[in-house]
Amino acid sequence: MFVRVKMLAALLLTLAACKGSRPADATAAGDGGTPGPKKDETVSLNGAGATFPYPLYSKWISEYNKLNPNVKINYQSIGSGGGIRQIIAGTVDFGATDAPMKGDESKQAPSKLLHIPATIGAVVIAYNVPEVTGTLRLAPEALVEIYAGKIRNWNDPKIKADNPNAKLPAKEISVVYRTDGSGTTSVFTDYLSKISPEWRAKVGAGKSVDFPLGLGAKGNEGVTGQVKTSPYTIGYIERAYASQNKLPMIEIRNKAGKFVAPSTEAMSAAAASVEMPDELFVSLSNADGDAAYPITSYSYLLLYENAKDPVKGAALARYVWWGLHDGQKFSKALDYAPIPDKVLSKVEAQLKALRSGDKKLLSGS
């Protein structure tokens, strides 16, 4: 009897040990080998950058805080250029940009920065023409000429050609553009440069360019405000801003010759046609495919591969992991498209490589 009791006790101990040795999920809190905040410890994370994904990131932060009230996240939508500068300077814990960092920008960072594709959005062409009640269409060449100052009036023959039934007024087109260092501008001018060699040579693509004409405004919010309040204006903004402000959006003829509206399905179609390289950033503008919206873009979070602060680093890694998984369900309602599964698997591998010194930031990785 005594021997049986000893054998039973040994068996129970063995089962308990086996149960405790199962690998933890990558999002689990690491109280042992993984650095991170304890349950009763408050951690504050600060981020800054792109205005393009701001509506979605605001939702993420709100929902994540409900689940993790000890993690306080603050995000300032100051533009992609500002986000890159601040993450390089170390004044924020994470940055955000729609335009991948250039080589010279990456070299300024004290250590390796990773691009993490977080969502997919569309740069739409919003307009305010009171006489027009339906949806306008534009050929890409006409869009270039409007921003180059070659098409000056709403009733220009090149606009009328694709809108024969629209009541187009003989009013001057007022062009609105971004004045701040903007990933939205980078996406837009990247597209124009692919369409027009002349635009590429004279104006170029980037976060800040010298537009030939127009009225400047700061942020997606600023351009949206100008278009909404000023008749006969046209401006490029992220779709969520146009949708929330009930601004009409132009259907653009894509590479396949189809006029396409900037729906979330059209964004996903653009992403599906472009292979994501190992560095995890790529242009989606002017993508192949009948259903692809031609001014689509990934938006990226910028994270240091090796976090200085292990507690903050672990908290940030878990938040981003949540955003790339549970957070994606909020995308479509806010006019963004979720990250494709084939891209997500690459992103997961990158997130699991995050560390602080020789310790991984995600348990189970």
C-alpha cells in the first residue's frame, strides 16, 4: 500500500511537470524568462507618425486598453516624416509611416529598425463640386495633368470624356496638397511618377515634393477640411477620412483599364497581386489586376529589433502582435483592408525575433 501511494504521488508530480512545460503562446505574459510588465505594473508607450492609419490605430489603442488596462498607449498623428524622425531620435517607443524609410534615414538610427506592415489603406481623390451628384471618373493621365496644372477647369474635355453625363461646371479646379512630410504624399506621388515620366523627372516622388500649384494643408485632417469646406477643390487623402466626412471619391482607371472605386476589396486585390519581400515593405501603387485600386498602400509600424527597455519592449511586442491578429477585425469597418495571411506569416516571424539583449520579447518564440 505504501509503495502504491509513493508511485501515485510520483505519477502526479510527473503529470504536473509535463503540463507546466508546454510552450507558451507568443502573446502570453512572460513572468519568467520573458521580460515584461507584471500584472499590477503600469507601462506607458508613446508612438508618433502617419496620419493615414490614425483612425484604425486609435481603435486598436482603445480596445487593447480595455483588455490590458495597465498598458497606456499614446499615439500622435504628426505625419510619416515626423514619425521617422522621432523614432530615430528615441523620443518615442514606436514610429509609424506609409513610406518605407530610405537608406540614409535607416543609417541615422542607433540600431536596426524593422518595418512591420500593420494595415492596408487607399489614397483616394476626394472632390467638392456642388453641381455633380454622381461619382466622377478619372483617367490616370488626367489626374497627373490636374496636379501638374495642365488641366485647370472642371469642364475640361479630358474630364468630360470619362464623365459624359456629369454636369461639369466651367469652374477652376482648386488643388489641395500636403505641406508636412507625409507618407500619403509619398504614396500619391509614387503613383503619379509611375504614370508620368514627366512628373517623375520634374516633381518626383517622396514625403515632401514641390507641387506645381495648389493650396497646402497639414495632415490628412487638414486636406480633408479644405476639400469639405471649399467648393471646386480636389485633394488626395486616406479613404477613412473621406468616408467619415462623406466626401465623394473618384473612380480611377487602373492598370488593367478598369475604373475602380477605393473599396476594401479593391485594396486587398492590389495587395494580393504584389509579392511581399523579406524586408517587409513594398509599393502597391499601380498594381496588376482587374479589381485592384491603383493608389493602395501598406502602412508600417517602426520598431527597434533590440529594445533598450525590456519591459517596454515586451509590452510593445505584445500590443503589436495583438494588432496584427485580433486588431485586424476592426479594419473593414474603418475603411482599411486586413493584412493578407501570406504576409502575416512573414510578419509573425519578424515579431518573434524582437529582443532586448539576449532575451526574446515574446514568450513561446
